[in-house]
Amino acid sequence: MKKVQTDVIVVGAGPSGLMAANQLSHYQIDYVCIEKEKNRSVFSKAMGIHARTLEMLDLLGITDSFIERGYPGHGAKLYMGEQKASLLALHQIESRFPYMLAIPQTETEEILENHLNNKGGAINRGEELIDVINNNESVVVTVVKDGEIIEYQGQYLLACDGAHSKVRERLGVEFIGDKEGKTFFLGDVETSTVDHSMITGFINERGAIVFFPYLNGTFRVVGLDLSIQGKRKKHDKLLLQELKQSIDYVANTSIEIDDAKWLTYFGTAHKQVKNYQYGRVFFVGDAAHIHNPLGGQGMNLGLQDATNICWKLSTVIKEHAETALLETYDQERRPIAKDILQQTSRLLRFISTKATVGKFRNYLTKGLLTSSRIQYHIANNLSHIKYHYDSTPINKRLADSRLKMNSLQAGDRIPDILFLYKEVPDRRLYHLLQEQSFLCFVYMEEQTGDVIRYANLLEEQISSKFGDLVQTFLVVKGGVPNMEGNQLPVIYDVYREFEQKLTLRNGHTMFIRPDAHVGFHTIEQDNEAILARMHKFLNKAPH
């Protein structure tokens, strides 16, 4: 029997597993990624990438590849039981990516795997998991490939093997939740009847249908026909004529379907594991949570899960942090998925409302969509921009109560911002995070000797204790020609975005995580106190 030693075993090479493999490769962590299928799936499945996920891909430097092949859906036309559409604008999303990028899952997987291969990584295809042993010292995975048994031993395992996770099954981890009892349909279709410039949806007492435009001029259509519930099951074959009938019935108008590929029915459920960590095993993506497709959020959750756990694994494996840091994966990611499970379940019940109550729903929703505040809330909720990690125990302890209200605190999302650095006038914060895991900024509004001395001494102490894990910068508001005594790289806040978007003020220090969230933000200029905060963040005792 062949035996292989590694740091991290990734099981599954769907979007979540491929994202995890790319992240581990980025952090130069030894891994193996096993996948039972010998080839990528040809079915498009998920198709929407939201703004926060695009930001995570941007941290890997691969967003451009997705944008080149995707269609930026900048808004939606929603027919709420009437002939006149209500418009939902997505330009209010507070991100460099104020849209939903429509791109087939097949292309998402292709881009991720190509990027991995270009960086020297690979997927071990055709390897089927047959056993998992999870103990205090390691994780052992046994697979079979073409009749040969291979045993992998790693420090940790990422279960990215989907809703029917073999890892979850072998370990006896319960998948808690229920089936929703609804049969949806979907297809990739060609039609000249639907406006290709926007996402188009029909929601009424007959059901719901949404058309998502692809870059090549075709559409993904996803729908719920309330008239066929109980008559069609998820395993039934969906015929083109049945698709046309359901579309015309729900839309209450004739929509010509010129051609169609991959037609299918599918059922839905809402389920979640009780804890995303099980010893040395971590559940990621659909192996950790599933829900109905309303809002197109499932794949996005998985890609963000992978981003969250991988930088933590890297930091622990390199011995910069204690293993307690890994517990924050469940604390940060599970509540977000739980919230989305509840949202999508409520939305399904909302759509399933019939008769008079359904008409009132349509009238109410149409009225709400005229409010710019409601539109802003929906856009930033759908895009995952609204989600922060500030309510976890460690981030509550790292918060600085002396900061003004609305200041960014530990766990808050960091938006991408522009600044002047090394004579480049439009450098971006996410550019720096592509190159360096952790960042530390000390902000100076005007030339202040005390701040310069504090920042330089802090950098010396950080380098002494953490090596090259953290890069420290002095950020100045501008108009500081004399930097006597400064040895730090200097960023000029010429666009005032450190001040306005990161809420930094004179003498403030901000520590930023690899996933573009605040590690901590404080007003204190006490070097020992700052180092203590870093040790607390890493769950590591000072030495």
C-alpha cells in the first residue's frame, strides 16, 4: 500500500475544494486534493458569484479571469404579478464589484483548476475515499485508484465533498435539518424574448422564475411551478415541452425558448452540521450547509468558507498561532450560513404563498422596491458585503471601546481602497494582501515625531517576534515632506480612503487579516499593548 505524508488533505474538487487548494498553494502549505471523478463535471449547476466572493478571488489575483468570462448582472427586473416590472439596482453594493457575475460553475472550476496548475499545484483525480480516521495526532484518509489502495496522512482535513459528503458519513457527523418538499426546475436556454441586459424574474401566486444572462447570450433559468408540486419529483426527467409549459404558466405570458441544454428537476433542503470543526476535520461548503437556490448563495458560501479556514491553517501550521485559532472558523462562518439558510427558507415560503395573500405579497414587495434604503439593504445583503465577524468571542475581546461609533472594529470587513505607494497613484489595499498575509497600518494625519517613533519601534518589535508574517506601514494623510527618523515604507492617503473607509485617525493602529477583515483597530500608541493584542488575536502566549 502506498503511503503519502502531507499537511492538509482536501477531499473534493468542486468549487470549494479547488478554492481551498488554491489558497493552500498561495500560502505554500503542502496539501493533496483528492477527487473521485476523473474529469470535471460538464453540468453548469451554480452560476452566480457575488461581490464578497469576487473580493476573495481578488485576494488570489484571479478576479480578472472570472470577469473576462462572466456577465456582470447590474440589476434585476422583477415582475411581481403585474405586467410592469420593478427594478432592483445592484450599483449600490459597496464594493469594486457592484453586480452579480453570471458564470457557469463549469467555467468557475476550470479557472480555479487552471490557476492551480499554473502555480504548480494539481488535483489527484480518480481517487475515491473509502475511509477516514480522525485522531488527536493526525488524520488518515484511505482512497482507492484503479484498484490501488493509497493512504494519506495529514495534520488536517478539509471536507469539501458536497451535500452527500463521504467524510461526514464515515465520521458519523449529523447533517441537521429538513427537506423543503418543493420541486424546482432549471435549464440553460436560448431565448430572444427575455431582455439580456438584466436578470429577469417573475414572482406571483403561480410560482417564481428567474432568468440569469450569460456572456454568450444564453440564459440560466431556475423556477418553481406551484402547479406541478406533488406531480413531479427531483429524479423525473424534465422535457423541453414541460419546461416551456411551466415558464409560460408562471410568467403568465408566452416566452419563446429557442433551444435548451441540460434540463433537470431538483429538490431542496436546508441542513447544517452542528459544528464546522470535528477534531482535525473541517467541513467546507455543501458538506457543512445546504439550502435552496434562491439568491444564488450556496457556492459563494463555500468559496468564502475555504478562504476563511485556509489562512488560519497556514498560520497554525507555520507555528505563528496556537490551534485555538482554528476554532474561530466555526464561530465566524456557521452563523452566516445559518442566517442564509433561514433567509432562503423564508423566501421559499414567501414565494409559495397563493391566492389573496400572494397578491398582497406582490403589492407589498413592489412598494418596498421603490425605497432606495430597501434597495441598498437588499443589494448589500445579497452580495454578502453586509457580513462581518465582529460578534465572535475573540473579536469582541479585541474591540476598542474608545473608538468612535461606526469605526471599524475587530472582525469587520475591510473594503478595497486606493492610495499612493512607491509613486504608483492607484495602488489598492487588496494588491498588498495578495503579496503579504498580514498588514499593520499606523496612521499619521500630520508630521508627528511621537507617531513616527512609535511606528518604527513597533515594526522592530513585530519583526523580532513574528518575522515576516506581518508587514508594517506608516500611512500619512499627505503634506509631510520631512520624515526624519522613519525607516518604514510610507503610504500616502491621497484619496482619504484610509480615513473615510477604514476610519483611521492620527495615531491609530490597524491590524488586517489575510481575508480582508480587521484583526484589531485601536487608538493606543503603547507598543507592548499592541503586541499583546497581536498575541491575543493569534491565541498565542507572549514569550
